[in-house]
Amino acid sequence: MFKLIVGAMMAAVLLSATTASALASVVPQRLAATASADPGVILSLGDSLAVGLQPAKFGFRPTLGYAGVVAEQMSKLMPGIKLVRYGCAGATTTSFIRGGPCPFSNPPYGRGSQLIAAERFITANRGRVKLVMIDIGANDVVHCARANFGPLKTGCLAVMLPRVRKNVALIAQRLRQAAGPSLRLVGLNYYNPFLAAYVQGGKGRSRAMASVSLIRNKFNDRLVQAYRQHGFVVADVARAFGSDLPFSTMTVLSPYGRIPASVANICKHTWACDRRSDIHARDSGYGLMAAAVLTAT
């Protein structure tokens, strides 16, 4: 029943661009059943999507994001549960492990390792942490793209894709070891922002089409394998955005006219078409991500 309700929520967002704050109040009963005098905490890990960044006049601004929406919904049945954000804008799988700067975000561990900070937090709050969410890996691949979603550098991808698989497997293994066997860990895959190249016309359409197999088979599938290998459940963000829909599934979106539905979803729910090379989600996109997390839990 829960998955059916969330599915309806996701469809509503796709059809009417419902904002993240308008998501229905639904929380998995398995999680709600753990409510007590101390409702505990939710830990959010990852990159700028975990921070909830969106573009601003100067740089970026943090918003509720998918993590905030998930926390809002869970708080309806688990009043008082708190969200702890460890996300780091610009994080790659390597910096997640080793540490690095976090522009536009202010994690409590500074420039240190997000992984070590998460391990320590989970260990220190054993029994209080109800859910851990992580999205990581997008920046590794985005760095291989030329400006404005131009051609992906094959040499860069040849290095980065195996590195993502190896690093995410290590991250998942260590988080599972810190969490123990029962804590719910959710790994997110990604929507495909390279679909935005389609609206550039010409070669942009070819690049968008070529990106589907790459992102699905060589990136998202590897993330899923790494997470599931260590007992994570996977939030299927790609499916929520329809990123793998066939290009023959068309729709109409102003000002682009008749375009593939997968491209239209990226244009509606991210900034990739309006602000080229900006992969961040809009409020409605973060709502879709949140729905995918709630479905997985």
C-alpha cells in the first residue's frame, strides 16, 4: 500500500510540478513502529544534492532538499525526529573518503573525511539513528563532461567509472560495518542530467541519446551493485525522473516544443536546461528524490 501511495505522489509531481513541501504525509510503518520517547535522528550523506543546493543570484543556496522532505514526512509519524546533514557540496567518492573543501555547505567535520565522520556519528548514536541516506558519485562523472553538457571525455570516464564502483563499494562496506545489520541504509542512484543536451539541437540530441546507456549501465547499475552488495536498499531516482524512458515517448514542454518525456522531466525538475551544466534539482525534483527514498524504505 505504501509504495502505491508514493507512486501516486511521484506521478502527481511529474504531472503538476508539485513542490517538495506538498508531498503527502506517508512514512513506512516499519520505521514508524520504532517511534519512542527519543524518536532519534536521520543521517544524510553525500554531495550537493544531499545539501539541497539550488542556484542563487550569487552562487548557490541550501534548500529543504530531498533529505529535508524525507525528514518532514517521517516526523509526521515520528514527532521530534531530527535530520543531521553531513553532505558536502562538490564531494566526489574520493573526497568522501579522504576529505576536502565543501563550498556552499558547512558540515560539522570541516574539511575532514565525511566517511569517518559518519562512522563516528553512527557509532556514538547507536540505536538513535533510524535511517541513513547517501548520494555520491555524480561529481566524479560530471567532471568528465565538457562545458554545457558537451561530449564526455572517454579517457576520463575510463578512469572514473571503475573508481566510482570501487569507492562506493568501500563506502557502503564501512557504513554497514559501523551501522550493524539492522539499521536501514539507503543509497540513491541518479537522474540523468546529460539529457538536457537534447534541447541544444544538432549534436546535442545525439549526445543526450548516447548518455542514456552510459548513465544507466556503466554508472547507475554500478552504484546499485555496490550498495546492494552491502545490504543497502536503493532509492531509484532514475526511475522517478523517467531518465531511462525511450526517446519515442514524447511530450510537449514550453519553450522547447515536442521533446522526449525523459528530457522534459529533466527540464522541469532540474536547472539543467535553463542554466546549462547546472545539474541541481528544483523543489519538484527534490520531491521526486524524496519519494524514491520513502519508497525504498
